[in-house]
Amino acid sequence: MRKNIIANYASQLYAAGIGILILPLYIKYMGAEAYGLVGFFTMLQAWFALLDLGLTPTIARETARYHGGSMSALRYRQLFRALSTIFASIAVIGGTALWLLAEPIAYKWLQVETLSMNVVVVVVQIMAVSVALRWLGGLYRGVITGSERLVWLSGFNAIIATLRFPAVFITMWQYGFTPTVFFWHQLAVAIVEVLGLYLMSNKLKPDVTKSDIIGWSIHPVKPVLKFALTIAFTSSVWVLVTQTDKLILSGILPLAEYGFFTLAVLVANGIMILSAPVSTVIMPRMTRLHAEGKHDEMIQVYRNATQLVSVVAGSASLTIAFFAEALLYAWTGDKEIASNAAPILTLYALGNGVLAVSAFPYYLQYALGNLRYHLIGNLVTVITLIPTIIWAASENGGVGAGWAWLGINSLYLILWVGYVHHKLQSGLHVGWLSKDILGIYAPVILFLFLASAYMNYQTRQDAFFTLVVVSFIAIITAVVSSSAARKVIIQKLFGVKS
């Protein structure tokens, strides 16, 4: 499990790091309006997840259950084949629909000012195929994740990230720094990605005897249909919650301004990327522990993982929020971009820091196989968040959307997460919130408050140096404040238990 977490963090940090570092080059060589299309492409991939129907997390969970001894090889293979058929069908239907909508999107939705409309139409059509292929790879990722082969997956993800981000400049240097060249390159990478995932998942599928008949029936899906549909609903709510602001603003803001908004939000999304490897690792592990009847061990994994996310994602969230303008200036070298995007980045960074820990009750419910409370909580969230974001974004653009995002996520953590913990694990919540989260966040906030009051910068180099120093001290403060982190460090350094 430790190797899986380290490997996941390494690949996620690498992918997020090169993706973020290279963004100013996109804007420099392609222009802000062309980068707005990149942001729109990212949003389309998220909205395409609405077609998932809960099938990706379902195959991951059933793969973990198979390895835990709760399912036969034949039953697992029958389920996988049924889900493969559904995935392929939805990929074709969804990709075709998006292809056919390319012209209305280009002419009636996107606020294009300088790019050729014909170019935008072709780019959206290429997006349609790329999005469908990348989404299809989710099925194979589920098999690999459920098998806990995350070291391999992390290495593969790093290779794909290299092809997707730095390597695209080689292609554009050869054929031109245009949106068309950029998205043809992304399509080629999507083909390589889905092919690699398909081949690895095939290796991991269990063998069956010649007398066993896998067949093509949809019946194997029925036993997991309730769980899948619950996941589908919550996933749909998640997309609505996290992407509604981006969808609304893509139709309100000029494409160039939307590019700057996307830039700020992407930096803030790095916080969620920092927490994603932990969830990827602990969900199959907690599912297996629950299947084996090891409830106490499952809860310990849950709490240790919460502290890890609080240390890494929490300290990153707070540091970005307190030093948003310095970060953007050090990154882009453009004071105008930094000053305009900093308020949006601050709000989204804080909101994502809250969201990173608010997601933990979902992991617990996932392992227990009952998402009822998650379903209710997300339903209430989407009912309140969507109209709030629509109003706030329409009135105040990206800053308004940021305030709505932070406010609703904070209310969710305060009002709902405690209730869920009370229902599922009585007596857990107070210790979880005070020790595993606030006990780590509070010292970091105190340090960053003092640092922001006394540290300043004049040049881009000063801003970078300030960020390095502050980030290092913030993460050290978080580590020292975490009992789980201290225990690991003491064991490694002195060979004794704390």
C-alpha cells in the first residue's frame, strides 16, 4: 500500500507539475484564445463522465472483491464483458453526438473573437473523438486500480503525461503552433493511452477453463446495478457541482478571458490531484478489509489517509490561497495576469482544500457498499450550488463563482460530514475533524498568516524564492502537526514506535 501511494503521488505530481509549468508556454506560443479551447476541452472530458453510469468505479470495486475472494473468475469475466459492451456503445454514441454538435458549439456557444470559425469546428470534432477514447480507457483503468497494480499505472500515466504536455511542442514546432496541430497530437496520445490500458487490463483478467462459457449476456450487471446507479447519480452530481461554473463561464466570457479563468482554476485543481492518489489506493484496500471483516484496520487506514491528505493537499491549498498572486507572477512572469487571476485562485484553492477532506466519507461508504448518505448529501449540494453558481457567475464572473464554490463546500463539511460519520461510525467524527484535519490545518494557517504579513517580493525571482521558502516551512509544519506522519518519521529515523 505504501508503494502504491508513493507511486501514485510521484506520477500525479509529475503529470500535474509539467502540465502546470507548461501552461504559460501554451499562452505564449498559441495565444490566450487558443488556450481557451484547451480549457474547454478539459471541461468536455469532465462532462463526458456523465455517461459513465457508475461503471468505472463498479468494475474497480468488483475487481477488488474478486481479489478478496468474494467472486469467482467466471462471474468476474462475465461482468467485465458485459461492462465492456456497454462502455463501447456509449463511447460511440457520445462521441458521435459531440461530433455532430461541433458547429453549434463553435458558432453559438463559444465567444470566439479572432480564431477562424472553421478551425474551431474542426478542433471541436477532434475533441469529440479524443474525449470518447479517453473515457473508454476508464474501464481498463478500473481493472488495473482494483487489482492494485498502481505502480505500473503510475509509470504509464507519467509516460502519457509526457506525451500529452512537453511532447506536443515538438509536434507544433514541426507543423505549426496552431490549435489544429495541438488537438491532432492529443488525439494520437489518446489512442496510445487507451491501447496501453487495454493490453494491461487483459493481462490482469483471470483465466477461465475451456468449459466455462463467458457469453454476452447483460445479466451479470444486474447484481451490481444498484451500486452502479448510485455511483452514477453521485458522479453526475459531482460533475454538476465541479463543472457548472466552467460551463456557464465558457458561454459568458470571451474565449481569451475564459483561458485566464481556466488557468487559475487549473492551478487550484492541483490540490485535488494531490489527494487523488490517496483515494485511488485506499478505496480498494478498504473494500478488501471490509470484505475480510477487518473493520478496525479499515478505520485506521481511513484516519491515516485523512491525515496524509491534510498534510499534503491541505498545506498546498492554504499556501496557494495566501500567496496566490506571488505564485501566478512567479509562474507566468506577467503581473497583469497575476493580479487578475489571483482572487479567483485564492477562492478556488480554499474551496478545493475543504473539498479534499470532505470527500472522505464517500470513501468509507464506497468500501461499505452503501452510498445512501453520499447520495442525499450530493443531491442537497447540487440543488443549492448550481443556482448559486449560476447567479454568482452571471453577476461577478470568476470571482463570484469562486465565492459560491468555497461557501457551499464549507457548509457541506460543517453540516453534513459529521452527520454521516455519526450514522456510519459513531464516535469517529470529533477525533477525525479535530485531530486529523484541524490539528494540522490550524498551525499551517497561523504560520502563513504571519508569513504573508512580513514577507514581500519585487521581482519574479523574489516571488519564486518566497514561494519555495514558505511552501517548505508550511509542509514541515503540517508534518510535525500530524500524529501519523510523526509516527512514521520516528520509526524510520530511530526504529522505535511513537
